[in-house]
Amino acid sequence: MESLIEALLNGLVLGLIYVAIAVGLTIVFGTLRLVNFAHGAFYAVGAYVGLVLAGRYGLLAAFVAAPIAVAAFAVLLDRLVLRFFYGKDATSQLLLTFGIALVVEEALRLIFGGTTQRYPVPDALAGSFALGPIQYPAYRLAFALGIIAMLLVVWLIIERTNYGLIVRAGIRDRIMVQLLGGNIRRASTIVFAIGAAIAGLVGAAASPIYSVNPTVGFSFLVPSFVVVVVGGLGSFWGAVLGGLLIGELQSVTTIVFPPASNVVIYLCMALVLLLRPQGLLGESEVIRQS
Amino acid sequence: MLAGDVRFLIFTAIGLAAFPLALHAVGGYGGLATQICILSVAAIGFNVLLGYAGMLSYGHAMFYGGGGYLAAILLMRAMPAHPNLWLAVLGATIATAALALAIGSVTVRLYGIYFALLTLAFAQMVFFIVEQGGEITGGDDGLQSFPNALLPIGPWSIDLTAPVPPIDMGPLGTVSDLKLWYVFAAIVLLLVLWFTRALTRSQFGEVLGAIRENEERSLFVGFNAATYRLAAFAISGALTGFAGAMRALYDGTVAVDSLGIDRSGSFVIYTIVGGVQTVFGPVVGTAIIVYLENVLSGVTPLWRLIEGLIFIAAIVFLPSGIVGTLGGRGKRGRRALFGALRARPATGVAPPAGPAPAAVDVPRETNA
């Protein structure tokens, strides 16, 4: 029983990481129609920025600087290369962003070496917290609460601000938004930066829990794509639901039937794609326009 | 046989005979030529799918590694007393074709990102199943020390590890490290090239191209697009599985990384750099990338970064690849890679019944 509760909590933490990466993927797809294989690289860059800064200036500095640095990196990438590929077919976008992901991964390997690194949990959160019958690491609980708070902020930006209005309208019909005078390009760039910043912040914050190495981008990106597909490409709540589902599924399978823990999420994705191709909360409308 | 075919075979054979000599002149070794031939076959298989059917798979390592494992398992379990390389390769190829048919019957219903992700998902499943496969697959260690040298031809047994007589190239040095393996691999590559050339010129190839360019229109003309796409997927998987089986026999070992995501990505890179939709593109791309990998990886740790940059440069500046550009088909290739898929009514799912919004969507997308 204790181990099951712990697995559920671990699944929540893992799932929230997936949610955060998947939300970035999904809002970028929704607004820019860009399928971004390089999104995992944002997580990795954030993790390494965090690694460097946390050692020198403390964890707080890392959490502030990582999303800003990653957002700047994303905007640069967007202006330099990606913008030429908006509106191109999905295949070209997949190829290009795959190439970018390879280059970023190798650049990180060159700068920081290929070894797996980890930075320590701050003293204040080093202990564990009594949660019913089990003791759970305090940092993980704080991490989960922090991610939930961040997701709420993102959701409020999308739902309650004018930018969010343009973004949501753009997901529906970008031509109409432009006809009505909405600056969808600027909104899109902001969305791209926000998506990247989320991934960068999560990368920095998750690194005391999951270690950092240059391949970490891909290893979180692939399950996050599973999450996006399961939840529905372009849907915020789909990403949330899919992320928690996949995180829990993976974590609980590790306890119940370990050999299947890596296979089960792909099985889940294959089933969803076949039975409900638009994803659990996806709208077929969005897919048809993609 | 047509005169064009004869000319194609003769010139290609001359090229393949000269290839290890040229490779030697630029510092490659004999085994590298063999590896390039075998990997080229896999990349050609991948190109059948991407280039001719317009479907981007991120999971072709499942066929490549799968073919390797099947050949090894056949040799070790099914015929330990009388190993026969032909039967092992044939069995592995047929089995990967069956695997591709089974997986394809599910995946070809999807397009674009969904197709790419679903193939990736299946490849990951195969990877983890093989990794957990215990004694049958050897788990993390893979399989090794299966008989792999003797190729029976008629009453004889050819030892593929026997050396080819040294070839003196005067000032360029002497090629003395070639094995009969190269001759075998080069003949195989020659036949595969001939087969793909015939395939693309056949009615099947034409219909596939029509479906790639405009699936809806080809449906109206009366072609069953799903069947053609499935056939392309199976042929592609079988060719890649065949190459995987060859590679396992050449190495005398199979490891789980032959099923990995990096392997899948490598076929994408080879094909894009060389040229999609060209017969020789995958071969040229494989030769360049694998050669650079071997030469540069010893010299500089920057190698993988350079590989990634070459790949990005190819996508941005040479979308029809080296062969496509040199062959004066730049425009056609560009249209194929960037334009054709845009005209499809739905990237996500099969075209819905009823009026498709394709025509209205095209200008919207270009405005983005």
C-alpha cells in the first residue's frame, strides 16, 4: 500500500513534468502550427543553465534565469531559422526541428561533457514530509506545487489576457484574427517564448530530482509527444490530462509489472491514435486545419 | 531486359567496383566500404517510404534491428547444426515484411506528425520488448558468436571473410584490406538499386507518386490509396530488415542499439542529405555521412555537431539533397518535400468523408 501511494506521488511529479513540456508543445502547435521536435532541447538547456547557476548563485537565481535564458534562446531560434518553416508541411518541420535538437544536444555535450550530473536539493527542502502513512521528499512536493502554480499562471494568461484572446482565436482561425487586426505574429512569438520558458524552468527545477545529461531533452520529449497525442494536439487541458495519465501509468506500472513500464505509454498512445485520433480532449476541427 | 537497364547495371557495377578504391584514397578502410553498402540498402528502404510514398517514419530502426535479431536468432536456434546464411537472411526479410505489414496496417491510416509519432512509438515498443527479451534476445548484451562467415553457393561454401587480392593503385597506395564481404554487399546493393529503379518506374511507383502528390484526386481516379501506402510500408520495412540481417551477419553480433531512436534518425539523415526521391540519393548520403563519421570522429569531438549542421543545411538549402540538386531536379525535389504534403486535406487523420477543407486551407497556411 505504501509503495503504491509513493508510486502515485512519483507518477504525479513525473506527470507534471510531462504536462509542462506538453503544454508548451501544444500551445506552440495551436498557434504556430509548428510541430517542434526541438522542444526537449529547451528543457535540456534550462537544466544546464540551472546546473551552472545553482552551484554559484543558489537555486532561486537558477529558477529565475533559466526560463529567461531559454526564452531568449527560443526567440533567437525562431527568428533565425524556424520562421521560414511556418506554414510548411509537417514533415519539413519535423526534419528541421529534429536537426536543431541534434545540434543542441551535441553542443551541450561539448560544453558540459557527456556525464550525468545532478545538483543538490537546497537545505530548506532537503528533508521529507509526512504524508499519511509515508514519508515523501519535501522537494518533490514543493516541485509539484510549483508546477501546478505555474500552469495556473499560464492558463490565466491564455484565458484572461488580450494576448491570450488572440492566441485562442488564432488556434481557431488565424486568417480571421489577422483580418480583425490582431497581431498574431507577435502573439505567436510570445507563445513560443512562453512555451520554451516553461520547459526551461521545469528543466532547472526537475534536475535535483532527475539527473541531467545531454540526452535528457530527447528522453523527456518523446514521452511528452505521447502526452500531447493522447491528450489532443492543441488542447491545454488535453496536455494536462494526458500528462497526468501517462505519468501515473508509467509510475504505477513500474511497481506492478516493471518490464512493461517503458512499453505501456507507447501502447497507450497507439490505442488512443487508433480509437480517437484527435486525442482524448482534442477537437477534430483543429486537426483538420493542421 | 531493356538496354537502359543493362546500361544502369554496368555503370553502377563499375561505380561500386571503384568505390572502395576511392574510399581508400581518401583514408577509409575496407570494412567501411562494406558497412556503407549495407547501410545504403537500409536507407534505400527508408527512401521508398519517405521519397516515393511521402511518409516520414521515425521508427525504421525497428525493421533494421529487427532484421538483425531475426537473422541471429534463426542462425542460433533454428539451424545451429547447418547454418545457412541465405536462409537466415531470407527468413529475416520475410519476417520483417510481415512485421511491417502488421504495423503498417495500423500506421498507414495516419499522416504527417501522427504517422511519424506512431512509427516512433512502435519502434520504442520493439526496442523495450527486445531489451527485456531475456535469453531469446540476450537483453542488454545482444546476441553474438553465431556462425556468419560461410556462404553456400551450389556445392561450395564461400568464406566471406577471405581477403580480396590486393589492388595496386600506384601513387594512391595499395588496397589490401578488402574482404569478399565487400563483393557480396556490393552485388546486393547493385540488385537493390536495380529493384528500386524498376519499382519507381513501374505503374506501382507512378500510382504511389500520385497518391503522395494528391491523395484525394487519386482516390477519385479509383486507386485504393491505403493499400498502396501499406504496400510501400511493407516493401520499405522488408528492405530495411534485409539490410539489418546483412549487417548482423557482417558484424557477427547484434546489439539493442540497432533498434534505437538514434538509428532511426540516422536513416532520416542519410536520405535527406543524399536526396529524397532519387535512386542514388540514399547511397550517396550514407557514404558521405558514414565516411565523415569514421574520419572525423577520430579527429574531433565536434563530429556529431557537424553532422547535425550538415543535416540542417541540407534541409534549408538543398531540400532535394545532393543527388537531387546535382541531377538538376532541385525544383522537383523542393516541391516534393515542401509543397506536396501541404495539399493534403488532413495532416492528422484520413480524409474525412464529405467536402474537404483542403482548398481553403492552403492559402491560410502560407500566410502563417
